[in-house]
Amino acid sequence: MLAAEGHGGNLDEARRRFPQAPEPWLDLSAAASPYAYPFGELSPEAFARLPEETELRRLEAAAAEFYGAADAAWVAAAPGTQALIQWLPQILRARRVGILDFTFSEHARAWRNVGANVRICEKLDELADMEVAVVVNPNNPDGRLVPAEALADLAKRVARHGGFLVVDEAFTDFLAREVSLIPVLPAEGAIVLRSFGKTFGLAGLRLGFAVAAPEVCTKLRAALGPWPVSGAAIAIGRKAFADRAWLAAIRVRLATDAVELDAIVAKAGFTPVGGTPLFRLVEHPEAAAMFDRLGRAGIWVRRFAKRPEWLRFSLLSETGALRRLAAAFRGEAATLFDIPNEIG
């Protein structure tokens, strides 16, 4: 199989492809939560001065508690998981890299950029003899899940010959805690990536975390350098991690939103393929035409050149946005009332 190409977002491309589309765009391509965490006002100091190292360590401690890591020494903060994906090839310096299945293409791209031989594997066992094995769990775009126990076993097998298993858990936070590798993380051979922005609807904040043995986190911190994340990211991250009630309420709202989205895409003739609480993957024999129809209506969704029958939709939070999507499927123009002023 081949790695999924490109990534979500990139409204510049949407506007170039569909210059006559109505504004504002409804971006359903990036698969972040449509609910932005309401962090309120921040102290001016969060922007006016460089953050102290002690503040960063407090953020990492909050992340360790939130994710179920051993302690703060096992967590390294970064300006988004994409930065970690870019830095890991520089730190691990592997040449034989295996990636499980059709998945987020930035992993393969980052390793190929440093000259690694990247193999896309269909079975988990094929990763065992790699210097670095990469598993996106749940998988993007189809939501496939590998049990944490199987991943822990794979990490131990890879570690026997000095390798690493990298598990990208960007879409894990709204699933059961048992899905994550972190609570059973082996003492060596495993690195887990977590996304703050996708979960808390603040992708533009650029905040993510690596969870791994302390010696790996030390290398990551050295590579990222001082002040790897902003003072605003530290303040917002600590506040959001402590607000479990807000996250629990959003989990319930997302479940309701998913039912509404599923009904709309089913009525448009799509068949479900997979997904997570933050996105749905569906297929249609005329998916390319549907993509163009939505684009002309100012709705940007995720498509896959290697899987032309697939489209991926992020969850929507607004009734107006849902009506706009349904109208676009019918080939009808949305009214101004249907076009939200702000896109989540």
C-alpha cells in the first residue's frame, strides 16, 4: 500500500482551485475538534517575556498526568506534533523505516527527506525488524486501531536490536484510555506523539508532546532548544489539561455531532469506511465529482489521490454549517444565513 499524500487544511490551495467559491470557507479537511477551548484572558506576561524553564516543566507535568505518563521526565513539549515528526529522523538516524499501512504521509516524507529507506507495511509483524517502526493509532484516515498490548510487544521486539517504535496518537484523546500505549509504555524502544491542538480545537496554538523514556526526551529537548513553545501555549495548555469537565462535555457533544454528520453523508449516497470521534471516512463511486461540488460551494474536505473513491470529513459543530453541507450535496446554493461567520 501507499502512504496517504498531503494533509488537511491549506485553504490557499482551496481558493486557487475554486476561485469563485463563497467566503468564508467551511474547512472540514483538517480533523481538529470544532470546539475551541475557551481559555479566557491571558496575562500580558505570556506574550511579553520568554517563558521560564520551570513553567515549561509544569506544563510537561500537567501533560504527564493528563496522558497517564510515569512523570514529567517522560514528556517533552514541542510546537506541535509536526515539529516532532520532523525532528525524530534527525535524532534517531535510522535507515530502515517501516510504516504501518496507508496513513498520514508526513511520517514517510520526514524520513525520506533524510535518506531513509521507507517501507509501507500491511501487517504489524513486518515492522519488527525495522530500525524505526511507525504506527498511527487510531489510524488517519480510516480509524484502524491496534491494541496497546500488541504495540507494547512490538516496541520490545524493536528495542532488542536498538530500534524504536513511534506511535502517533493524535486522535486518541476522545477514545477510551485503554487505547493509548502510554499507560503501558515500555521502559525503552517506544515514543508516543500526542496532539494538543486537535483535541482542544486550537490547532493554531502549535502545541504537542512526545512521551518516551527520559533519555529520549532529553535528546528531543536539546534538539528543540530553549523556549520550544510560547508562553501563551504554556498557560493555555496547563489550564486546559486541568479542565476535565470541559473535555468530558465535548466528548458527548462530538458523539451527537457525529450522528448528524453520518446522516447527511449517508443521504448523499456515501458508504462509511471508518473514522474517529473527530472525523469520518466515507466512499462514493463519484467522490471526485462530489469533492468538486463541495469545493464550488466553499466547503473543503480531505481527498486522497491514491484512493479516489474516499473523502474524509471533519466533525461540524454548527447547525448552519450542517445545513450548508447538506445544501451543497444537493447542488443548492447556501443562503447567507447558512454560512457561519466563524469556522471552527
